[in-house]
Amino acid sequence: MAPFWQTKRLEEMTREEWESLCDRCGRCCLHKLRDEETDALSFTNVSCRLLDLESCQCSDYARRRMRVPDCVSLTPEALKDIDWLPPSCAYRRLRDGKDLLWWHPLVSGDPDTVHQAGVSVRGRAINERDAGALEDHVVDWPGAMPRTRRPDNL
């Protein structure tokens, strides 16, 4: 039997299925800059203050919207207008008719493969409290498809 993400539309998924699509890479929790004149998007390596840079998970997921009012809640409806999710993101890939990649925990069965493959922000991001000006931290990698490293045991 095919896995749920191959048989259901995003709108049909249960809350548990929807949440399981997040691979915990942390890329969406990095600050982005948008040019007011050109609408051009730039990515930074600066994370939201709630992102745990080791686990790449929100340290207060249940209360994140209260603590960070501009935190975006991903929903199937919101995905229609969001243009800043990384190309490796499961939500974006499924929205665009693509499948999950080998390192995604739902495919690999291991939540660590996202880190082993070099997809997550682990070791590449800094917390906003330590960053200073966001303009000083513009990088390309969060918006690019990662070059993954497949461990020998996979």
C-alpha cells in the first residue's frame, strides 16, 4: 500500500499526517529579507530565537505564535501563497506534485537522516540573538536544493 503522502491531497491529511511531513530541517525558521521595491527574496543563516540549532526543532512549538507573532503557521491554504519554503521542503514538494526525498524521516524511518544528509541548518545557522543586522548574514543555501550526503548504511 502506498504511503499517505502519495495517496492524499494536502487538504485531506489528518493533523498528525500533516505535522509528520515536517522533516525538522529548520530552513523555514531562518529569517528572510524581501526587497520592498523589487520583491526579491534573500535568505539568511539567522534563525528564529525559538529554533534549537542542534535538534532543528522549535523549542516552544505549542506557544510559538504567542511568543513570535509573525511566525507563519503552514496550512494547505497558506501554502498557495508562500514562495519562501526551501525546494527540499516536503510541504512545497507535495504541493508541487513531487515526492519526498530519500532522507526525509517518513521515507528513511530515521529522524536523523535529515541531519546526516546535510539538509538541516545544524552547524550552519546562528540564533537571532547573536546575529546583529540580518543584512550581514545573507546566504544562498537555504533557498537552494541541498547537495546531500547519503550515509553508507542507507
